[in-house]
Amino acid sequence: MSAAATTAERSNPRSLPAPIVGVCALLIAVGAVAFFSGLAGDPDTAWRAFHINYLYFGAIAQAGVVLASAFVIVGAPWPGPVRRIAEGLSAWVPLTLVFFLIGWFGGRGAVYRNWLDHPPEVKEAWLNSTRLFWTDLGVFAVLTVLTLTFLYHSVRPNLKRGAENATGFAKGMFERWTAGWRGDDEERARSAQRLKVLAPILCLAYAYGWSVITFDQVMSLTPTWYSNLFGAYFAWGGWLGAVSLTALIAVLVRNQPGFEGQITPSRMHDLGKMIFAFSIFWMYLFFSQYIVIWYGNLPEETTFMEARLGSQFMQDKSGIGAMALSQTFGSWELFWERLREPYAKLALAAWIGCWVVPFWVLLGQRPKRTPAILGSVATIVLIGFWIERNVLIWPSLVPDRTAAFAGFVQFGTAAGFLGAFVLVYLVYSRIFPTTAVPE
């Protein structure tokens, strides 16, 4: 951000947009009805849908502040309000801790049923409910404290003058948060120094912490399977989701008061480049796991992949892949037959949304600079990752029924989480600084 913009930036509390709040309230109501009706009729499905969505939104929220931390670490001069948008996503982070506790005490029997009572003998020390609870609670608690500390030091220099226009709760909070004010220049210098220390700590905590969460809450659902790279793969999906959501919000708010002239084609181009590059790296992480499992062809490793991609992407007993056979002999009959296996089409849909679309659509410069194209691609990536999170979890619990992920309970619960996430972001962005405003 330019020096002028930094000087002018301050908190500008304002009212919430009533139509959007109304939509959020409706989505939350739908989510509540879907979840509680699921608890009454099919509690296993309700808790699994809850589990998937709290992990999906939790990873994106945590990666939002990590994205802001990356801007701080590299001293990026280009983000402007983009950094504030990314920070706003992390207002959800404390709720991730709350949802973990709700899911653990309410639905752990439905989610961890494959090992909760009888873990594999060689993994008893790790797949232990006491160990998992305290480890994951500690990870979420540490990440919550680090995130809130980062946000506090990031927004504090811009709250003093904003308190003059604030009323009610916001005014009291600003006054408490700016106690011991040292002057604008000293506060900005102090904030920059603190953020430079916190940013790398947050990045490392996210990488290690969410890898542990992934091992415990996703990989353990197939307790005989293991992959050291899986944690990084899952966490990177959250990072790419945060970049995509930041780009989508930037496109949506570009003409709103305070953002005129801020979300420039150049900034959209940079966000498009990030989606393009990071989707390639996500695919690299996936392929790095897949190719080793494919050529090793060990049953304890192939089980997880085959349950999701189908047998056409694995080797047959002769050691030759079904896809290679179908290509060699010029017939796709075997390929299409195996594509009808559970979850195979769903997995390919996630693959298309998370990598194929962003790669091919964002190859050139113009698509990255075009709001409609960039926003559409970001939306497809976000939907793709929601599908991908379902593909990672449902086959471990309901291996033979692709439609297990679909239904009023599943989609309604997702809608409720979406409404709550948007509402939390709106509240945060309407209280704390999101862009420079005239003095």
C-alpha cells in the first residue's frame, strides 16, 4: 500500500447491508433446520456433514491470515486492500475451535467410528481419543491466539481516529484496544515490527498445525492408510481456497464506496496469477502422492486412492493400468465402465474445478484482468474444493454410495455454514479497516 493510503487508512464502522444479512440469516436458518432434522432422522449423516464443512471453512479462514502474513514476510508492495480482505477471512478462526468441540462431543462416534473403539494394533498410540482431543484442541487454541494477536497488531494503528466516529460497542472496543496510544507514527512502526515477528510464526503454525489436524480428522478415517504428504496437500487446499475467496471478494467489492480505484486490473492480475500458480502446486502435491502409490501398488496404500478415483487409475493384477490398456487397444469401454464406480466421477469433478479450470482459463493475461472471468474461476475453485473435501471424507465412512454426500441435510448444513461465514466476514469488515478512506 502506498504511503498516502497508509496515512489515510483508518477504521470506518458502518451499518451492515440489510439484503445480504437477510440472505445470510436465511441460509443459517436452512442450515439449522437441515442439521437438526438430520440429528432426528439420520444423526450419522448430520455429524459427517458438520465435520466436512467446519474443516472446509476452518482451513480457508486460517489460510486467510496466513496469506496476509505472507504479504508481510515478503514486503509485498502491491496488495493494498487485498491484504485487509484476506485478514477478514480469519475472523472465523475462533469459531473453528468452537465447532471442533461441538463436533467432538456430539458426533465423534459417527465420524471416527472406523477406529474409535478398535484402532489398528500398530497405531494404538496415535489413534487414541484422548491424544487426538488434546492435541487438536491445543492446535486450534494456539492458532486462534496467534490469529487474534496478528489481527490486533495489524488493525491497532488505524483504530484511534476511527473511534471518533464509532458509537456503542465499537467505540468502547476501540478505546480499549488503543489504550496507551503512542502516536500514529510510533504505533505504525511498532505494528510493523510485531507483524514481522508474528507472520513467520503463523505460517509455520498453519503448516504444522493443519497437517496434524488433517492426519487426525481426515486421514484417520481410513485408519490403515497413511501418507506423510497428505497434511501438506490438505493445508495447501485451504491456502488456495483462501486466495480464491480473497479474489472473489475483491471482484465483488471493487465498485463499493472506499474501493473505487483500489481493485485495479493490475491487482486482479496478481490475484489471478496466484490462483493459477497455486493450483498447479496443489496438483503437484496430489500427483506426488498418487504416482508413488500407483507404481508401488501396495494394498495398504492403494485403498484410499482406489476408493475415490476408481480402479481405472490404479494397476490391475498384471501391473498395467486400465487406462493404459484402453488407450493401447483403442477402446474406452473399460474406462467408462470403471468410471461408474463409487465416487470416481465426483473425484474427477473436484479435479476439474480445483486445477483444470483455473489452469486453462487463467493462462493468458486478459482473463486475469477481467472481473467476470476471475470471479467465475475463483467461484469454481471454491466449489471444487468443497467437493474435494467431501471426496476425502465420505468414501472412508460410506464407501459404496456416491450419493452419501448429497441430500437436504448435507447441502443444507453447508448452506448454514456459508451463511454464517459470510455474516462473520461482513461484521468484521464493517467494523475494522478494509481499505483507505478519505480524511
